[in-house]
Amino acid sequence: MNRREFLQCAAIMVGSAGVSGHVLALSQAQMTYLAAAGDYVKKPATLFSQQQRAIVAAAAEIIIPRTETPGAIDAGVPHFIELMVQDWLNDDERAIFMTGLNDLENHTTRELGASYEKLSTEEQLAVLEALEAGAGDSAWYAQGNVRRAFVSDAPFICQLKELTIWGFFTSEVGSKHVLRYNPMPMKFDGHYPRKPDDSTWAPFTTYR
């Protein structure tokens, strides 16, 4: 399999939105791979140090915090991020992520006197906002690029946000407690009334 086919398998194994339509187009190699795969999200992750795991968890929780609904940590997003960086990013993409993660740790320790996960919530948010302000020229932020193609050279903050959001909304927690979840088959109704505060429907019935 080439890398594109592996990424399609990754999307299916973590229950990504819209996978049902792709299952019918899998190659024989992909079907063989998926048939032999175990419960992927229970796989041990070995890429990050304990310190890096704490930083990623804190940053993911800033991106999707626990409020009246669960947050990123509740949904197992930090482990998901480590698995994706470990197994599915290519060498260049992984280098961007790991360099950004190391820079985040070193910057906060040097400039703010503490590692990122030990900062206040307000300080953690300010650090991420500064990273985002510095990454604004990336194609990842192209106006109107809602259904963007994967941007391979996206800066660390973009990778972090994308993996956090993807991990959260493909989880059981995100699907059942934030999106509106209906395990029964639904039909399209273009005139279905929707209240201003309604969330979108979970677009899949399987999740990681």
C-alpha cells in the first residue's frame, strides 16, 4: 500500500466521518490490512516522553476544554494524537510536530519559568494564540478552505489543532455528548427545522 492508502485505513480504524462510502472502494491490500488490525486506539504509544504527553494533554484541553460537555482529555485525544504522530505522519511531518513540541516546552520554561502544562489556563491559551498568530501565512488558514486537503507542511499549531479536533469528534465521547447521535439510519431532509443552538449530527455510527 502507498501512504494515501494507509491514511485511508487510519481514517476507518479511528471511525472518521464519511468512512462508509470509502469502505466499498478499498483495495484488496487495504481490506487484508484492516482485517488483521486489532483495536487501534488501545495500541500503546511510545513516541512522546511523559513530559511531552503532559504538554500535549494540556494543549489539547485548551483547544477543546471541559465545560458543560466533555473536553479533549475526557475523549482520549492526547493518546490519539500520539498514535497519529507516531504511526501516520511521514518523517517530515513528524519532524515539524516534534520540533514544535520541543520548542513549546523550551519556550515556556525559558520565558515563563515553568513547563507548559504547569502554566495557568490563561497563560496556556496565550501561548497557543501566539503560535497561531505566527503561523497565519500557512495554506492551512486559507480563507474558505473548510474542507481542506491535508496540508503536509502545516506548522505545529495547525497539526495540533487538526489532530485534536479530529480525535475528539471521532471519539465516542465527542459523537454522543457533543454532536447529536442517532445510531439508526437517517434520510436526508433538506427542510428539517434546526434550532439556532442545535449541534450538527454525528456523521457516522462507528467511532474510535
